[in-house]
Amino acid sequence: MDNVLFRIAEFLSKPPGFYTVLVVMAICTALVPFGWTDVVTYALSVAAIMVTGVVLIQGFRDTAAIHAKLDEIIVALEQTRNDVVGLEHDDPDKITETIKRLEREANAARERPGD
């Protein structure tokens, strides 16, 4: 189910998805004079909830990726790796896996004698 939600969020967060929402909203608005006010209200309410979900999902992905990138900088101040570049486009499970790997590396580096 997560992949479906992330794909929908990805689509709706780009111009074609936005235009689709605008077209649906225009169609709903055009139906008001024909006595479909209840249907229009319902459709626009669902659209508002979907857009809120899109914002939350996309925000989660971006925030998680930024944390992973910052962790990478902290772990390797002298030599950074490029494997976290573009992480915000990855699957949420991959982002979580990368964060855990970087945290393990940070803990190992902290426990090394002489540091």
C-alpha cells in the first residue's frame, strides 16, 4: 500500500498531477448550476484531503533524505560519499535503511580508540 501512496503522491506533486486536479476541480465547479452541489462539495473535500496527504508524504521523504545526507556529512567530514545524493527520490524503505547504516557507522566511529 505504501508504494501506491508514494506513486500517487509523486504524480500529484508534479505538473501533470496538478493539472489533473485543476481539471477535476473545474468539472466539479461546472456541475454546481445543475444541482450537483452535494457531489461537488464531496469531491472537493476528498481532493483537499488528498492534497494534504501528498504534502505530508512528500515532506516525509524530503526530510528523511536530508537527515541521511546530514548524517553522511557528519560521519565523513574529510571524505564524503556520493551514495546519498538523490536519496530523496528513493523508496522510503531505502531511505530508512540508509539512515540506519549511517547511524551504525557513526556509532562505530565514536567507539574507535584514539578518536
